[in-house]
Amino acid sequence: MQIVLIPGDGIGPEVTAACCRVVAAAGVDIDWVPADAGLGAVEKHGEPLPDVTLELIRKHRVALKGPCTTPVGKGFRSINVRLRKDLDLYASVRPVNSLPGVKTPYENVDLVVVRENTEGLYAGLEHQIVPGIIESLRVITKPACERIVRYAFEHARHAGRHRVTFCHKADVMRLTDGLFLECARSVADEFPFIAFEEKPIDNVCLDLALDPTRYDVLVMENLFGDVISDLCAGLVGGLGVVPGANLGSRYAVFEAVHGSAPDIAGQGKANPIAVVRSAAMMLDHVGERAAAVRIERAVVKTLQAGVGLTRDLGGTGNTDSITSEIIKHLVA
Ligand code: NAI
């Protein structure tokens, strides 16, 4: 099976290489098709997201991607935003669950963040009206609202989950989130066997800090989803452990929630678990369920044993040691 591999920037090449070792040890025969994106691609192709990379994903349908650096405030537009838009990867899915051996204030967190990935405040439509006055457009369309909420309900149904919470700010953004809320209510009617709740995003943040175990599936607009994903990662052990998928009706790109972590890049310190778990989601997606389950179990056993863990998990190990431990538990 051929799958596109985008190592990305910063810690990306380190964690994706570790991940490929784990997938190979799981016995899945993947012929990785390398592709460039990010700062490295600018040097090689003159642009951060070359057409050839998009073509490769279109051809092979599925990709595993490392994080890509986006310059702040200037330079090129976010590669991630463009990739998700160009391939219409409309649903970002991020499962967030407590992990054994990872000390956090809460146990039994088990929720999924479903984020609309193509519009909202990340539509990338900003312009200067006059110097000192900038406008950013928050694009909300009925079809995009309906399909992301429908995706959240379908996901809940397939995953045996029981409640979908729609997060919004419709009291202030009356037109945009008003429409989103209207669409959410109407789609919820199609799924009477799954509980539906609507909550202002600020209340959701409060609840997540007080008792995140009360949530099941959370669905929301692009910017809200970006912020909530990191918040939720913090509830279960940080960015080093939370996986993710960007899904559309034709293509799928799997990647961790975290970024390129320039502060630890090139030092062999990065935790590969988030990318390894993203690869497990990818294997499940392509029909390699048994291998996906084995990888998840090996990650859990590694965390339980507490040997070779990276510093973000309180250990003294590195990318190599934790990868070797995962492989050890995989083949045991
Ligand atoms: P970041 O996620 O790269 O790092 C935040 C903090 O978490 C840092 O202290 C970092 O060392 C730590 N961290 C992240 N991943 C880790 C891992 N696997 N193991 C151990 N520690 C880890 O977020 P930041 O610094 O805001 O962004 C850096 C760059 O990444 C930016 O250019 C940003 O645009 C980009 N980015 C890319 C994403 C993607 O390609 N999907 C997602 C988020 C950010």
C-alpha cells in the first residue's frame, strides 16, 4: 500500500521517522511516498506547498504529515490551512483521552474534538481598509455547517458515543454562529438516539477546566476548534500525546495536534507518541484495524511501564528510547 509521507519542519522529520519504525514493526507493509511541505519545500521547490505534493495526495488519497512551520504575521500563508482547503479536508478529528501512567489532574477524560476545517475565521480573508484598520472575514456557510455537524453525529454513532455538544458564540456573533446553530439543531433532529446539547464556547472552556469528563463529542468552528484542541491536549498529558486526522470525502491527512516545536527541534527530545497514534488512526482508516489496535496497546503499555519516556512525560529518555520501548511492547 502506498501512503504519502510529509516529514514537515522542526521536530517533524524526527517524529515521523520514529513513527515509520513503529508502523514497520507492526508488520504493515507500507510503501511510503515522500513529499515536501513547509520551510524545506520553500528551499527545494520555491513554495511551501508545491503542486506536486497536492498531486501525490490526490493520487494516493491518504497521507501522514509532520508539522509545518508557518511564519508569524508575515511570509507565506499557513500550509495547513491551504492543504485542508485545497483537498477539502473538512473535518478535523482529535480524540482526547486519559492515558495510564500520564499524571494529570483528571482521570477518565474521553472526548473527541470535531473541528470545521475549511472556513470560519481561518478562511484566510483579511484585508487592510486603511492603515491601522484591518478586517478579517468569518465565513460560515450552510452546507459546511451541516456537513461538519452531520460528521460529528455519524462519528458518535460509529464510535458508540452518546452525546454531541455544539460549541458556539451565537449570542455575540448572531448571524454567523446563529446560522451554524440553526444548522446544528436541524442536523441533530436526524439523530434522535444521540443526545444533543448546545453551549457557548466560553462555558465549555470553564467546564473543561472543572470537569472534562462530562463531554463526549464536541463540534465547533475552525478557530474555536484550534484553541480547544490544545486546551484538551493539556488535560491528558500535553501536545506530545494527542493524535489527529483531517478528513474529507476523498482524501485524508493524518497528523498530530502539535506544531514543529522549534524550541526542541534537532535535539532528539521530541515525543513521537502523537504522530504514532495519528498513524494508528490512519491504519484504521485504510482497513488495518488489527495493527492500529496493537499500536495503541503498545503505546499504553509503554506509558504504563514508564521506561524510556521523553521529558514532556516526566522521563529522562528521548525520541529513540521511547520509540524502542513502543516497538518492544508491540512485538512482545
Ligand atoms: P508547538 O506545538 O510546536 O509547541 C508548543 C510547545 O509544545 C513547545 O514547548 C514544544 O516544545 C512542545 N511540544 C510540541 N510537540 C511536542 C512533542 N511532540 N514532544 C515534546 N514537546 C512538544 O506550537 P508552537 O510553538 O506554537 O508552533 C511552532 C510552529 O508550528 C509554528 O510555526 C506553527 O505555525 C506550527 N504549527 C504547525 C502545526 C501543523 O503543522 N499541524 C500545528 C500547530 C502549529
